[in-house]
Amino acid sequence: MEQIKTFLLLGSLSVLLVFIGGYLGGQGGMVLALLFAGGMNFYAYYFSDKMILKHYNAQEVDPREAPMLYRVVERLAERGSLPMPKVYIIHDHIPNAFATGRNPEHAAVAITTGLLELLNEDEIEGVMAHELSHVGHRDILIATIAATIAGAVAFIANMLQFGAMFGNRNNRNGNPILMIAMAIILPLAASIIQMTISRSREFMADEGAARLTGHPEWLQDALIKLSNYNLRGEVQGATPENAHMFIISPFDGKNISFANLFRTHPTTEQRLERLEQLKREFNTLQERNKLYDRHYV
């Protein structure tokens, strides 16, 4: 269900982009809008991971430098039939983590020193299982496409605004008031769609983590600790453009009362509730297996 929702939302973003391009320049505008988004996607597809890791001064580590972390990631990758990702540490006291890379073969997971100090090994395994679920679901690619199209919508909407202010020579029938309204509403709609995609993928990664470890409570305990600690501050250098990458929004401390509509992540309460449902499902399955073993063994 979440995958269907994601593709529908991506389709909605594409329609918004084509609509703006068509309004500005007819069929030619539609083609230019799609080409513009395609070029941005191409660049983001191949270089976004390197850019984000450099942005946070992430340092790659090996089994000698971070034995416990490397062991956890290696175990999860093997269990999930995924290639071993590169492992990075970010020297920041705020606990958080993210995954990046265009596909499982070019993936990396990054974790802050604050998270390593705050969580125990089981909780770290829950967090890393969440990030590897993102890798397995190719969420980073989807998020990159969504962010790129949303950025293209915002850029073209700015052109609408300038067209309304200085006169749209390419479209003499253009209504300045309508153009200004579109310049405000369309980027807002694109942002909402992008954030909804991010929330959908977070739920999927939480479920994937629970199934990968077999212990939903490990991620539950980690989310509670991370959510409480992140109210105190944010990862250095965090920006709204890459906030969706983290396991916990780095801006929760600032946006406590902000409308849920504009959140890049589901609330911690929503995520804990979903994980609790999975825990009950696992317990029911275990009870059935025990009854089966008693009856047939």
C-alpha cells in the first residue's frame, strides 16, 4: 500500500511540473520542464551521496576503527541479502543516522558519535536495520527524485512570479493574479507531496527493520531515546533539503507545534504504534508456531 501511495505521489509531482511548464510555454514548455527535471535528476543520481557525506564531514571507518558498529552492519547486510555498504561516522554529539547512495551496490550508512554513545548495541542494530531497509527499498533514489522534481516546481514557479510582476511576453493571455497565486500554491503543494512521500517511506523502513531484526522493540527503544534527545538540538549543518534522510527529523526541537502536514517524518508516537502492531503480529506468529510444534512433534 505504501509503495502504491509513493508512486501516486511521484506522479502527482510530475503532473505539477508539466502543468507549470505547459502554462508557461505550451507543449514546448512541458518538454523543457521535463528536460530540466531530468538533468537535475541525472546529477543528483550520481553525485548526491558524495555531496551529502562531504556536507556532514562524514569519515569512513573500517572494522578496526568501529568494530561493534561494523559488525552490526555486516550482520544485517548478510541477513538482508544486501551488499556491504560503506560505513561512516559523523562527529556530532546529537544522535542521528542516515543512509545514502543510488542503489544497494553504491550505498553508505552514516551515524553520529552521539548516537553511538546514547544507544546500546541492540538499539543501534534497530537503527541500522532501518537504514538498510531504506537501502533495500531504494528509498534514497525515490527521495532524490522527489526532492529534485519539487525543486524544479519551485524554480519554475519563481519564473511565474517574475512573469506576473514584469509581464509574461510568451503568454499574452496570462492572468497576473492567477500567476502569482500559482507561484505561491504550486511549490507549497510540491513540498507537501514530497513530505508525504518521505513519511510513507519511513513507515516502510520501520517495518523492514522490525522484520530484519525480529525485534521491533529494539527500534522502539531507539526512537524514544532519539526523539527525546533531539529536542535539545540539531545535527550541525542540517538543512530542510536533507532533513528527510535522517532517522529522526533534526528539526523536531524547533517544530514541536508545527502542523504535521509539513513534517518530513511521521510523529514518534505514530511510528511506535505501528511497531507495536508488528510486535503483536510477531507474538501471535510465535504462539501459532509453538502450538504447531506441540501438535506435530
